[in-house]
Amino acid sequence: MEPNTNKIKMTVAEFKKLAKMAYANNPDIVVNTNDPCGWINKLLTMQIPEICMAAVQKDGYALQYVKHQTPEICMAAVKQNGYYALKYVKEQTPGLCMVAINQNPHSIVYAKCIEIVN
């Protein structure tokens, strides 16, 4: 199944929760909660850690848009979708690689920290 590279899918309730978090972190923004499709990408561009975490928990492929990747955000992404998320992890660790591979064995193609020995 090919990922949707244009939008992160979430319910209106999930979006409203994210919008509330964004507003709490930056009261100057105006969030139109009646237009979740247009606003989720804008919220993600704000790079608020809680929003980035919620986005990767919903769709690990969203990690490609996270500029400041923390180990926790990366782990949440590979747990949700190891194959697509591991491709975008900037600093892979053996632990992240193993979680991704356990989640989806095809993730091994993106694992930079695996060494094959005889």
C-alpha cells in the first residue's frame, strides 16, 4: 500500500485536539477547526513537539516532515510504520532499527545500523 504523501489522515476530533495544543503553545495563531485538511500541514510546519508526536503516532510516514527529530518521536514513528518511517530517521540507532524491523521486516532495506557478519 502506497502512503498518502499529501495529507495526514485523522478524524476531526483528533484534529481539534491538535489545534487546541497548537493554540496553547502559540496563542497568536488562528486555527480554523472546520478545515482540518488544510490546517494539519500548517500545524505540522510549526514543529511543535506535541504535534509532531501526534502526527507520527497517527502516520509514521509523517516523520519525513519533522525537522527536529527526537529519539521519542522517531521511536513512535517506527512503531507505527517501521518501513516508511525508518527511511526518514536522521540518526538511526540499533534499537530503532530493531523496532522498525520487528514492526515490518521489509524495514531492513532502510536500516543503516545493521552489519551482516559470517
